[in-house]
Amino acid sequence: MRDSKEITTPTTSPEVESFIKEALGLINSGKKEDAYQYLQQKITAASKKDKISIFYATHALYKKINPDYALTALDSIREIDPRLTMPLLLQANHFEEQRQKDKAIVSLKEMMGLNPTNQELVEAARILSRYGEQALAIETAKKAYFASEEDLSISTYPLRIALQNADWDFAEKITNKMSAVYQDKKYTSVNETPRTHLLWCDDEAINFEVIKNFARNKFKKVTKEPLAIVPEGDFKQRKVKIGYVSNDFRDHPTSYLAMGMLRHHNKYRFDIVIYDTSYDDGHAMRRQVFSKANIVKDISKLSDAAAASVIHKDKIDVLVDLNGLTEGTRLGVFGFRPAPVQISYLGFPGTTGTPFIDYIIADDYTLPVTSEKFNTESIIRIPNTYQINDYIAQYLSPKPPFRQLGIPEGKPIIGMFNNVNKVGREVWHTWMRIMQASPEAVLWMLDPGDLAKTNLMDAAKLVGVDANRFFWAKKIRVDDHLARIAHCAIALDPWPYGGHTTTSDALFAGVPVIALEGTNFPSRVSGGLLKATGLKSLVAKDKDEYVNIAARLLNDTKLLFNIKSHLDKHRKNHPVFDAVGRTIQIEGAYLHACDVASKKIKPVSFNITNRVAKNKGSSNDKIT
């Protein structure tokens, strides 16, 4: 998902638009080679002056026909005018999509040696950051941002890159300006993606306006005539068809969580169809997810309209988006209303800001009644925690030796395995207070990269915390990760965008998590999980209490032992890890939503109670 201004290419004449439309029709009817020959004829007949705009216009079509043709079109533009930067950026985008890192970086560096626009520089910085070229990425982002006179419409990637590298001076320069604009309610002058916005802002009212503004811009081409209105026939007398749409059916946290639901769906009551919009990363998780569906369809290459048509023809009753407003989202498909019930779940902690998603699944802690006005969807609340997971299907391996992990034995280990972009200056300063209050403790973090480590260590040094007390963990397989984090005495949750999978990982491994009371969905998830495990006392009201709770656990071995014993004892029977019960609750929600749709009643928020778990797949589940 692009969260800065979209890359723009030169406008085309009505004549060019006409033959582009003709070629697109050939492509959509499966006549790709005919489309290519048709375009080649038009290009050959064009004047040299018109060729550049035509090549730009045909580039996107060539990608649909054959990626090599798209590259040829870009090379042709450069032959006409080698000073142009846009072909090189589009070339880098192409290589990024093909996961050809080295070629993408070569194209970017060549472009940056010319005279790129600020917008082009920001896009280059995004790709560089994605590929781990953080020093060059942040240098490029700063150059673009300041050259644009701090234009907030291109500021989101610079902000994200700053957060990814713990460059808080740069990040706060951007967020302070954004905050002032938002206080004046000038939401349209900033173009943030929701995910980046939620990393720093926990004001629900502002979140809502920012997300709605983003959604309006992102999903402009939304049909006004829905393909589906009500479930076909009597859904109570037949199997209900559930469709799951995601870009994360691969080695991704969403898949690890969703497996708990896919594994336990009632196959006698439901047919499960997976609509895959991701790519094949070769990971076993992808195959495992697909094995739990009745049907798997790849819609990754289809337009939103074409994908919606496929889903509508499949007669899906409930279509569930597992991405939300994250990178790779295909929410535009939902805009065509291919299913009578459309739900957002699991992939994004917040509203989609769209008029075409009926419900969002949450719980009474993450989205209390007071938060309903900040959601365009009605809210389905399920008991304990909204989060499904698959931990009960996993075996917790023995803890590996300290030496193997490169961490010290005999010292209290504080774990933090969230992405560093969630760790702002205030969070880090609070954690350093914990380190000062527990001088024997060490902090074990997911390795954030060299630049971020340097910035974090510099900040620690300023308050007198020695760099030797920090250790860095590499990304490893999920089962190995769960085994290693069991060495931690406690884990720390960042804010305002707290842990989700990282928190449930820690709790399953028997590690208590210290969290701060949140004020919006992403900042409440950890608190909700702790509350559901009977550890609400670990949710602090303010930063002082947060420090005190952590310091007390680190210094009171008996108290820490009791809490860890509580987690170990209830690992297999605790509501947080009850994938079977939660799946039944979710199925009950699906059936009730179908009932509402069949009666042509406007969706309203509703709660599923614990009684649903006693009646697997029944349409008489307890609703309040």
C-alpha cells in the first residue's frame, strides 16, 4: 500500500486512452498476446514526441501481459530521453515486485544520480528501507522532506523510516507538525497510512478522521450497486460459505494466528474458501493454511472488479478481510460488495473507515461501547479476547542453552520482541528507568539493524545505562522463538501501538508482559490479553506504575515465580489459548450476521456470550 503520494506519470490524450481501453479489454478476455501486438502497432505509428507518454501509459498494461515487456517499455523511454528519472523508479518498482533486490537498488541509485523529484526520492527511500539500506534510506528521506519545505503530503514514508531507525528527532519533527495540523482539523492536508499513523497517535477521534480520509482517497472507485445483498436461499438449511481474503497467507503472524480458526472450523456447517492475494514464499505455513480450506483461489493478479466478480459467482455468504488497512490490502474488492456480509478481522487493529465493511470483530476491552462512534463498522464482541491463535496445536520445546542464544546466565532477562518502529523516545526513556531500578537486569531485543541500535545505545548512554546490558536476537523460526523467550523474566510492551502476536507469544511461553493502559484499539490489545489471562494487575495506569510493576517483578523472585507458574499451569486450558471455543464463537457471529442480512436489517453491534461454545455451529447461539 502506498502511503505517500502515488507515483504519477504524464497524462495521456483521449486517443491514447481509447486504445489503452481496447488493449485492456483484450487482456481481460485472455488475449494477452493480441493485446501486445495491438499496442506495438500503435506505438510504431506514433510520432517520436508522443512515444514517451504512450510508453508510460502502456507500461502498466505490459506488466499484465509479460513483466519483460514492461521493462522493455521503460528502456524505450530512456533511449528517447536518458535524463528522465521516472523510468528508473518504475524499473525499481518492477524489480521490487519481482523480489530482485540488487537490481532494484542499482536502478534507484542511478535515478538518484540524476535530478529526481522529492516524491520520487521518498519512494526510493521506501524501497531502500525495505531492503535494509537504512542509512541511505533515511538520508534520502530527509533530503526529500526538507527540500519539499516539510510537505506533509509526502511525509509518511520519511516518518516510517525515522521510526524504523529510532531517529526520534526526525520523527518528532514530522509528528509535531502533523499534530498541529490535526488539532486544526485539517486532515486532508496530510496523507498518512493508518498503520504508520497508529504508531505515534493514540487519540481515537484523530485516528478516525485520518483513517476515513485515507480510505476516501484509496477507495474512490467503489461501486454504488452491490453485487450481493442477502444470502441465497435458507442459509440455516445448508452449509454457509465463508471466504477469507488476505495478502498474508505465508510466513506471517496473521497466518500463525488464523490457523487456530482455520484448523477448527466446523466443516459440516461451513465451507471455507481462501482468496489468496499474496505470493508463494515457499514456507510450510502457506501450505498448512491452504490445507484447511475447501477451495483456494489465487486472485492476486485480478483487478478489484474481476476479483469481486469471482467471489460473487462463488456465492460467498460471509467475506472476511484478514488484512485491514495494511500493506498489500485488497479492501477495494470489498467495495463491489461481492458478499452479503463483509467483516474485518485480525489483520488490522481498527476501523477500515469504509462504508462497505459491515462488522469488525473485537472484544469489550479493545473496543468498548465508548469507542463505537470511532468506527464505520458495527462491532462484534466475543468473550475474553478477540484474538484467535493456534498455540494449543504447538509443542513448547525445551529452552535452548544461554550460550547458544548469546545471552548471560544468572541475570534477569527483560524481553522485547516487537518491531523497533513501535519504540519512541518516551517508551525508551521509561524502559531505561526500569534498567536503572534493576541494575542486574539485561534487555534482550529483536535486532533492529545497525543504525537503530546505534541510536538506541546513544540514548541509553545519555541516562547512564551501559551498552553491555543490551543483547540482540535474530529472527528465527516461530517454534524456536517460543522456546528461547521462555528464558525471559518479563517482557515489555511498547505504546501507543502495543504488541499483538508478540504478547500472546510471551504469555504462551510463560512470560508475564508489562503493558500500559491504552486509549485505542492497538494500544489495548496487550492489556486485553493480560486481562483475559487473569493478569490485569500487570496493566499499568501510567508510566510510573509501569516502571514500578516491572521493577517489582524483577526484584521479587517469589512474586515472579507465582505469576510464571500461573501461566505455565493454565497454558493448555486458559481462555486466551482456547482456539476451539473462540472459533465456535466466531462461527456464531458469522451465522448471526447472516441472519441479519437475510432479513435486510441494517447491521448493529452485538455480543457473543460464552454459551456459544456449548453449541458448535448452531444458528441459535447466544447473542446480546
